[in-house]
Amino acid sequence: MKADSNKQSKDIKQSNLALLVIDVQQGLFRKSTSIYKAEELLENINMLVERAHQDGVPVIYIQHSDTRTLLKGSQDWQLHSRLLPLTTDFIIHKQQANAFEETGLDEVLQSKNITSLVVVGLVSHGCVRATCLGARQLGYRVILVKDGHSNYSKQAAQIIDQWNQRLGAQQVEIKLTSEIEFSRMKVA
């Protein structure tokens, strides 16, 4: 699914979108350092999920598991209680930072003719970063929601700004929640 740069600019107007919600799981909200702007983050994610559902855009929840905090099946591993996936949404389980690594995510996206991803979730400098870069390597257009990702670091605001800049330099588009209008971004 590689795209050359000339074709990519044309495809931007003709792309099929999906919303990726990365690792918004209960255990990450129980860390000793709280998720930065957790309430705003959850509101923005839910607003985008609602918009995506209204516009017929697939929503894909990514759920991480490991052997420390997010043990598969545990309460901490569960999606945050404020997220309410529909039966039509997809849930992809992963064990690596990059949601494309050792999962069926790329296959799901290809089966739906998805070429562009709007990305939100946790944590900015971990799985959000790795998944954005992994998607770019596979040729996807990636739009990272500037106020739709966070982390639980004491320097959270700086980390968010830093990764918005770094990912922007890697051809990841950076947009605010208020700028995401799925109906204007895809072809019917």
C-alpha cells in the first residue's frame, strides 16, 4: 500500500478514513502520575467517535496487553469505562507498541479500502508514536489529533508538543479535534 508523493496529494481528497483509538485502557488511568488532561482527552475521543459513527467512518479500538500492567483479561486491560464501542466497531489486540506489528490491523484496513487514519489515544511517546510511524511506513495518510493524545508523564505537555512536532516532520498531519470533519475528508 505504498503511495508515491505525487499520488498522495491527490488521494487526500479521495481517501477512505478510519478512526484509530489507541490504548485508552483503565490501567493507564490508574498510574501514580495521572493522564494529562484526562477529562478533555476522553471528551475529545468520544466526540470524534460519535462523529465517525454519524458519518459512517469505521472506528477501530486498539487494546494493548503486556505481562506487567495491562494483563489480558484484567480490569486494567479493559477499555476505559467512558468508551462504549458499538458492535460494528473493530477491536484489535496487540502486544507491541506499533498496532500494525503482529496484528491483523493492516488487513482489516485493506479489506475496508481504508487509506487514511485519524489517530487518538495513549501514550503520546509510546504506542501513538509507534503506530503513526508504522502507518506512514505502510503508506497510509495519518492525521494525529493534537488534543486527542496524552500520557502520564510529569512533563506530559512538553512530550505532547514534542511529538506533535516530530511526527509532523514525518508527514503526519496534526489537527485539533475541532478541525476533524469526517464527512469532508472522505469520498462518499
